[in-house]
Amino acid sequence: MSNWLAIAIALALAFAISAVSGKWIIPWLHKLKYGQTILDIGPSWHKKKQGTPTMGGIMFIIGSLVSFVVTVVIFSLAKGELGDGINQYGTNSKVLVYAGVFLALGQGVVGFADDYISVVKKRNEGLTPIQKTLGQVIIGFGYLLSLYLSKNTWFYLPFASGEHMVVELGNSIWGGLVFWLGGIFLIYGFSNAVNLTDGIDGLCGSVTTVVSVGLLVISILHKFAGVSIFAAAIAGACAGYLIWNHYPAKVFMGDTGSLFLGGAVMALAFALHIPYIILIMGIVYVCETGSVMLQVSYYKLTKKIYKDKDENGNIVGRRIFKMTPIHHHFELSGWKENKIVTVFSIVSVIASAIGIAIVYFGIFSRLN
């Protein structure tokens, strides 16, 4: 079986399962009363979305995992090679594929626990920040440990020459610190960044579909069939989910879905030995998280400096944005949800194209 056929099967099967499963999963979530609680920290008109079923990420989790497993089985029976077609460094490439699935699923389990406590147990805050962080860090550490034990601690450095194009981080103390601390930072940071992006109908699903397709293109350049199948499954499942999540949404993905997608995106980037590329291709995720960090920091700083007071005499800070994450700023500026999704998706397409160009001209064109 050719890689192209495997990709097509994974993409189509994931899309079909995710899209069709909504006919049963959404009524089931309604029956279980797994409705979303809309907090007061968002725009006031979001209150009309109260009760829309959440945890809909189950749809694309099932779609992507079933598609991945079925396609891998078919591909393997046809004697296809899941490993890295250009790996010259004696490392176990298949670990990158299966450990990546573990990372995505593990992050999704943490998100499911958070949703379950919040929605089912009726405790609005879900897991405590410490519990959630600990769960994500443990999953991330387990993933990085699998890379370390399989000697997958090397990464490409674009536009470097000769032997400097590959950087090995597992053979020195400083390299180890970069690998472990940098890896945990990226996994934890981007899982939560994808979570923050899931704030309006269709946004997170659309952006992640684009980013997954971009990583799929890179995996094809990489001749890495296993990662191509996984990327195609994620992209297809997200696209199928959007049939139910586009405005006005009939279901929300919840932390179950957003943390799964965050783990999946990072797993794909690590598997291709270019984890840093997600900083470019996932620029929307970066801006969503950055806007929150800037807003909080600026608010606290100006609260100390200016000591402004509100109508009740309480000292308050100043704001850069009308509301964060930044998609809410555009909402309060008069943009409709569909416009925000369209613009952010176009930005993701451009950013993904830039990422692909960097990888192609900076790495793969020099290896061939």
C-alpha cells in the first residue's frame, strides 16, 4: 500500500466517524445533561449558549484513534513501513508514533477528568490548577522519557550546514536540561494554549485542522508514514467535528477535546524532530496565550503604579485588551464569531505555509 493511499484512508475514515458519531453522541450528552456552564468572565451574550453539551471532543478522539488504528493495521498487513524514511541516526522511529498517540490520549484523559468534575459533579472549577498541572506534567514527562529511552532526543536545526543540521540534546547536561525543561514547557504550554483557543464556535477545531494539515505536509516531505497517518487522522476528525461545532455550535469539545488536540499537535511536531516549528505554525495558539499573559501582567503592574479606583473605591489595574483570550477582544470590538474564525484560520494557513517553507528549504532540500 502506498503512503498516499494510507493517508487518504486515515483522513476519510476519521472524518466520517467524527461526523457521523455526532448523531448519537450529542443526544447522549444531552440525555446525561452534560451541558456547558458559561462563566461570567466571557462576553455577556455567550450566556445564551448555556446548556449546550460539552465533552464533544469524544467525537474526534474516537474518530482519530479508530482511524489511526485501522489504517495502521491495513498499512502493516500490506507490508508498509511506518518508520522514518530518512532517519540516519539509529533511533527507534516507531516509538515517536505510538508515544505521540499516548501523549494526546493522556492529555485528553486529564481534560476528561476536569470536565467530568465540572459538569457531572457540578463543581464549576473542575480539577484544581495544581491537580490539572500535575496530571499534564506527568503525562508530558512519560512522553519525553519514551523519547529519551528510544534515543529520539535529536532535532533538526534549519539552514545549518552539514553536521550542525542535527542537534543532539541527550548527551550532555545542558542539552538534557533543554530537552527536559523545554519539552515540558512546550507540551504543557501548548496543551493549555489550544485549550484557551477553544472559546468561540468552530475556532479551535478550524485552527487545529489547518495546523494538522500543515504538519501532514511536512510528514510527507519527511517520508514518515506513521506520522502522516496520525496527522491525517487528526485533521480529518477535526474537520468532521466542525460539522457540529460551527456557529451556532450544537456541541463544545470541552477540555477533553482541547487538551487532546494540544497533545496531538505537539506529538506531531516532536515526531518530526522539529518541535519549535509549532511556535510558528501555531501562531494563533501563541497569540491566545500571550494575550492572557500580557493582560494579567499589565493589569497587576498598573494596579501598583497608578492605583486607579473603580466606582466602589477598589484599586484596579488597566487593560491592554478589552477581554482575553484575544478572540474575545475582537468579539467586543464588533466582530462576529464567523469572521473571527475565518480570519484566524487564514492566519493559520499563512503561518503553516511559512513553517512548511522553513522545513523544506532549511532542512529537507539539503538532505536530498
